[in-house]
Amino acid sequence: MLAGVAAFACAADITSKVLVVAHLRPDQPVHILGNVFELWLTRNPGAAFSVGTSYTVVLTLIALTVVVYIARTARKLRSTGWAITLGLLLGGALGNLTDRLLRSPGFFRGYVVDWIAVVPRYWPIFNIADSCIVIGGILTVLLSLNGYHLDGTRGERPAPSPGDSGTPVSPDETADAER
């Protein structure tokens, strides 16, 4: 599930960016739904809200770290909700990471293609990868607040007792310890 969601999100992001770069000009926004949305080609060297424009290499390394973390976490994943959530985060990170690695001005310094604008412009221009990351972040909060765990269980976990290593104990070991 995680891989499928991530692949779909990343493919949708990359495909949309290829189409936008091929068909839009930075100085000519296209109005959609009257004055509600605009398609507006921009290139962002920073993170959300164009923060950190001089830290493109650092942002690239952070995205790589997120990808590695999600890939490692996937081994213990047993929850459909978390699979979708982490798939959205992974797909979004990979979509923007592709820009950082392959677009100008160069490897690890590439600008992310943003193209969706909400009018009036209270919100920054964004792309599909950004949307997946935001939705994944919201789902992370909701799943965590509702007690869903990566392993598919739900509810609070009992606090470990003093000296407990957190490893399961067999009934034989429990009987030996009680003697």
C-alpha cells in the first residue's frame, strides 16, 4: 500500500511538472474557475513559503533523510492508515527531491517547480508534492491523536516497568523469575 501510494503521488507530481514546464510561461498565469485558482509557473529554491532559499543543499539532504526514514519504517508497518500517510509523505518528498536533484541550477541545488496558486494569494504557490506532504502531515497528527500505531494496534501502550528492556518474556521466564 505504502509503495503504491508513494509511486502514484510521485508520478502525478512529476507528470504535472513536466506538463507545466512544457506549456506555461512564468509571466502568464492561467485563470481557472474564475478568479479562484491560477496555474502559475514558478521555481522555488527554498522550502514552503520560500523559506531557506539559500539552503537548497540542506533541504535536499533533509528530503533524503525523510525518504530513508520512511523506507526503514516500512518494515514494521501493519496499519493501512499509516501506509497511506507515509506513502503520501514519501511520494511528496520524492517528487520535490527529483526537482532538487535534476533541475537547474544543478545537482542537489535544483529549484522545485511550483504551479498551483489560490487567489487571492494568501497561500504560497505550491505543487502536487507539497499537497501530498501537507495531507500526510495532517493524517500523521490525526492518527497519532487517535492512538493508531505503525504496527496496526490502537490505544495507549503500557509504560515499561523499571528495568524492563521492552523485550517479550516467555511464560517459562516469568515462572522462573517469580520463584
